[in-house]
Amino acid sequence: MTKRALITGITGQDGSYLAEFLLEQGYEVHGIVRRIAIEDPAHRLWRILAIKDRLHLHAASLESLPSIYRVFQAVKPDECYHLAAQSFVSYSFEDEFSTLNANINGTHYVLAALKDCAPACRFYFAASSEMFGKVAEVPQRETTRFHPRSAYGISKVAGFDLTRNYREAYGIQASCGILYNHESPRRGFEFVTRKITSHAARIKLGLIRELKLGNLEARRDWGHAREYVRAMWMMLQQPLAEDYVIATGEQHTVREFAEVAFSCVGLDYRNYVTIDPQLLRPAEVETLLGDASKAKRELGWTSKISFKELVAEMVEADMKHFAAGNEK
Ligand code: NDP
Ligand code: GDR
């Protein structure tokens, strides 16, 4: 029997890699997209254009329970990966309201529709290391206390609690992946890694001259998105639902990321990077480092792509992208 998967946020970085992975596994893959994306595929569906004809796309909105309900009734999925979210932490300081609305109510709507229309469907929630925020221990694991530092982090703690409650109260087989930062050539340009690699490439090509950044000393545990979506799937193949930290266990500063990225194109980042105080966050998550030993033990998952390989792949892709005359 062909398994049916439903992905919310299929147009995003993780959704696109996950859709490819599930197609390879023989799944029938359905995705929820915004109505406008269907009208404007070249701009809105660029990450999934190559596989679009093999996907079943449904227009629905995270803000509308009836629209999500209709998709669940029509698809009756075996597995649901809930990835859609306002995912940019900085923006969540500018607009707390839409972040909390989309991320908390959106998650609630997906869970409520699943419970009524497909109660045997396994559910994955995209939780985040941002839930640890002002970290209570180093490294962080599944039992570490949450202390979010942004509306985004708060929304993910609420989504985590909603997911656990649907598991405990209604018996839904629901897991949370507490994923640390993961990047790729498909990362949005607003995130610091892609901002750095895209600027390094454009500076090398003579298209621009400088890169403005905020906190260069922030520390993150950066992995590759292609490997992280596999962990999502592995979680849902377990007989019992559990929550897992997914991380590399290695930490680097933003400064180190810039140093490695610029050196990939033979440049010294110190000649191009300036600090823009406007890019500092009202409350910063200074340091994140994950302990993924539970995922290794129970899922057999580990991260294999190194930090330098990740940065090099992103820079190389951006060199090609901008050399071909593409705008952002
Ligand atoms: P992206 O920002 O690349 O993708 C977000 C997706 O959510 C897009 O498909 C976007 O659609 C969709 N979306 C956003 N707002 C809405 C809305 N109001 N209604 C419908 N769809 C919406 O995120 P990633 O792929 O990087 O991350 C996937 C998930 O994992 C997110 O929930 C994120 O918070 C979480 N996460 C990510 C981590 C990372 O390092 N990447 C780490 C930990 C958690 P559209 O294209 O139309 O805007
Ligand atoms: P993050 O990712 O907030 O960790 O959330 P981001 O790449 O935006 O920031 C990482 C760190 O870099 C510092 N920084 C800058 N960040 C951006 N965006 N732009 C800059 O110019 C800049 N300069 C320094 C930030 O202050 C921060 O410390 C990502 C998202 O994918 C979330 O959805 C996800 O949940 C978490 O990772 C885990």
C-alpha cells in the first residue's frame, strides 16, 4: 500500500528536501500551499519546481481551520509533517502578533483537523532549539528546561505543548523534533548563513562591496537540512511517539561562519564585514549546542556533513546562482 504524506510548509527549505526524500521512499506526497503560490509558481514554488508535477498541492491557509480541515478530509494522510511557520526570529520581534497567530493557532488547527479527520495519522511538529533560548544547561537535551527569548521561541514552546497534549489526551501518535539550525543552498536569504554566503559570492563577482551583520559572537550548532529532514521521517517510523533533539554537537560563531565562507572565494571577511547595530536583537540567544545522543541511540541518526562542507556547498551554489545573472 502506498503511504500518503501531507507536508505543511512544503515550499520552504525543509519542505522541499522532505518532499524529495518522501518521493524517493515511494510516498504519495501532498502539500499545503498558499493560494497565491499556485497562481505564481515560478516565484513562490521555486524550491519544488523540479518535482512539482509529482506532488499533490492543496491551497489552504494556516489562519483558517476550515481550509485545513478540508485538506485533511480529502487526503486522509498516514503521516503529517507540520513545518509551516513564520520562521524568522528577527521578524517575530517586529510582528509578535502574526507570528503567534500563524505558529500557535496554525499548529492547533492542523492538530484539531488531524484528530477529527485522520486520527491514526502520525504527526511531526517542527519544534526548535530556540525554545531553549537563555540556555539552562550545555549541551541541551530533551529534558533541558525551556526559556524562549522571542515571540518565535514562545510560539514553538506552545506548539510543543499542544503536540504533547494531543499525544497524551487523544492518543495521537505525535512527535516533536527539536531541531537546531540547519542550512543549505535553499536557505532563505534573510538567515545569517545564506546572507553571508550570498554576499561573499556577490562581493567576489564584483556585484556589491560590503556585508552588514549584527552579533558576530552568537554561537550556533549548524547542520545540513538534507540530513535533518531524514530525522523527521525516522521519528515517525518509530512504534511509539517521542521527542528528539537533532543537532551536530558542534558549535561555531557567526564570525567563524563568515571567515570560512569568505575564504572559500579567496577573500578575508574582515575587509568586507561591518557591524550594523540595527541588526542586533532586543533579546539574543547567545549560544546553542545540542546533544543528539537520544536520536543516535533510538533512531540511528547522526549528522555526517561537516561544517566546512556545508559552508563550501552553500558558497559554491551562490557563486553559480549569481554568476548566472540571477537576482536574489
Ligand atoms: P522556511 O521559512 O524556509 O519555510 C516556512 C514554510 O512555512 C514555507 O513553506 C512558508 O510558505 C510556510 N508558511 C509560513 N507562514 C505561513 C502561513 N501563514 N500560512 C501558510 N504557510 C506559511 O522554514 P524552514 O523550512 O527552514 O523550517 C521549517 C520549519 O522548521 C519551520 O516551522 C521552522 O520554524 C522550523 N525550524 C527550522 C529550523 C531551521 O534551522 N531551518 C530549525 C528548527 C525549526 P511560503 O513559501 O508561502 O511563505
Ligand atoms: P536563528 O537564525 O535566529 O538562529 O533561527 P538566524 O540565521 O536568523 O540567526 C542566527 C544568529 O546570527 C545572528 N546574526 C544575524 N542573523 C541574521 N538573520 N542576520 C544578520 O545580519 C545577523 N547578524 C548576526 C543572529 O543574531 C543569531 O544569533 C533559525 C531559524 O531557522 C528558526 O526558524 C529556527 O527555529 C532556528 O534557527 C533554530
